[in-house]
Amino acid sequence: MENEAKKVMLSGIQPSGDLHLGNYLGAIKNWSVRADQFDCYYFMADMHTITVRQNPADLRRRTLEQLAQYIACGLDPEKNTLFVQSHVHQHAELGWVLQCYTMFGELSRMTQFKDKSKKNADNINGGLFAYPSLMAADILLYQPDLVPVGEDQKQHVELCRNVVQRFNGIYGDVFKMPEFYSTKAGARIMCLTQPESKMSKSMPEGCVFLMENPDDIMRKFKRAVTDSDTERCVRYAPDEKPGVSNLMSIYSAVTGKSYDEIEAEFEGKGYGAFKPAVGEAVVELLRPIREESQRLIKDKAYLESVYRAGAEKAGYVAEKTLRKVYKKIGFLQR
Ligand code: TYM
């Protein structure tokens, strides 16, 4: 009974590359916030990755590594449902239904579609275009209250909300309206070498990976682009000083300190002291995550047991929603 009253939180990450600091601060870190008050579903979004060509062996390896890293980041499989998206066939099924309730114009406006089409001009496939409908299905199968993601995914959550409104407008209260959830400091972590772009695996020199060794992390922070202003003081001003402001966001998200506190801490010290301090804070944040992931990845049997149990629980919940949807839209019951 108690479980029925619990709110639901859900999110996913594509195992298309190694997890990085942007993924952690923008999303994963918020996944365990108030975990005791929520029923939590977190998955490896492997079906989304094939909108861009993947090497099959790498995809399999990364999917399992991502699960180990989720757990190492503090997601206890006893308290969170952790699963692989493709193991729960209802995602594909509801994805198709929701494509029929998503408009061509809406999908055409998606920033991620426009960006990825530019980067993969020789493979602008239907899946890349319809991606947000599958993401809406990922979300709505579990009727979540909150979807903790970084700022770059907000547009997709908004589209999902439009689909809810459209679908519920026709068939009544089928889906719960999900809310986007993020925190100020981590919502948009920028690239260390090009602070006008978001941190992403496609620019590895400006990206810090969760599994990276401390020397490489320190090197990246020491080389981080700061700003060519003459003032050279640590001050939060994203438009004037994007490089320093990004480092402040990272430092704030990692240490919990406010921007005022950070400005006071580095007053009169300049960038030379600030950059290694951010590097060290990140190294210490990631050290236990890296060590625990390395330990877990060796225990394949344990990881398998986690994703099997996760798929079973997720599948049960997903099936309930899918049946309701099929009935509402007029599919004959089996
Ligand atoms: P993906 O795999 O690109 O990114 C995973 C999560 O990391 C966040 N993120 C960032 N946050 C802050 N700064 C950054 N530089 C940064 N880079 C990435 C993303 O916002 C995201 O939260 N479509 C999704 C995956 C997905 C999903 C879902 C998410 C599929 N189905 C259902 C939520 C619910 C994606 O491509 O995220």
C-alpha cells in the first residue's frame, strides 16, 4: 500500500560513449536525491544509441559498464530499478503508438535532431527523427512525477508533456504529466576547452570521464580555457567569463559551495590557484566511483542478476501502462 503512494522518478542515459562529468552533475547526481521518497527507475538507453551507427561489441561492453557505474555512483539496486531499455519490449511498442501522436513539425524543431543530422549527414534515419517519441514512451510507461535530466534534454521532456496533453485530451487521464527536474549548478556543464559548447564525449580534451585517471583529470583542468579579460579574478558572469563561470559551476556542484563562497575563497588568488583546486575536487569526487566501478565490472554474474531483476520489475509496470493504452486506442485484446 505504501508503495502505491510513492512518487516516481525516472531517467536514462545512452551507452553511446563513456559517462562523463556532465552526465554525472547534470543527471546521475540528482537521481539519488530524495530516493527514499521515490520509486526510481533508471535505465541504459541502448535503443536510442542505434540512431547513430554503433560498433556492436562496444555497445554491449558500454551498456554493462554503465550499469556498474550507476551502482558505483550510489544507485543501490535494492532501492532503484536498474534495467536495460531493450530488455523491456514495451518501450518499442509504446514508442510506435506515440509516434502516431507526435507531430512532424514538433519533431522537426528538436535541437538534438538538427545537431545530430549535421554531424551524421550520411545517416539521417527515421529513428533519429522519431527519437523523442521513443523517449516519451520511456518516460510515460512508468508514470513518473519527475524526470531528472540536464538542460539539453528539457526540450524532449517538453515534447513529452505535449504528447500527454494531446493523448489525454482524446482518451481521458491515461498518462500522468511528468515534470522536468534539474539543479542550477549542474544543469549545463560546458566543455573545458570550448566553454561555449556543452561538455560532450565528442570533444574528449574538454571532457572529463568518470573513469579517467587523476593525472589526466588534473591536466585537463590545468589546461581549461579561462577568459582573456584583464581582471583575472574568480567571478561568476557566464556571458562575460564563460570559462571561469563553468569551472565555478563545476566546483559549486561538486562541493556544494555557493558562487559567493567560491568568489570569497579565491579572492586575490587568480586562475592559477583556482583551476587545480577544481581539478582536485573532481578527482576526489570521482576516485571512489572509479574504484567501485572497477570492482563491480569484474562481477559479471552480479551485474546480470541486477539487470535481470530490473527488467522484470520494469516490465511489470510497463505492461500495465501499455495494456491501458492499447485498450483506450481500440486494439483488440488478445
Ligand atoms: P544523453 O545520453 O545524451 O545524456 C544523459 C544525461 O546527461 C545529461 N548531460 C548533461 N548535463 C549537464 N551538462 C552536460 N554537458 C551534459 N551532457 C549530458 C543529459 O541532459 C541527460 O540527462 N535522450 C536522452 C536519454 C534518454 C532519456 C529517456 C532521459 C532516453 N530516454 C527518458 C530521460 C528520460 C539522452 O540522449 O541523454
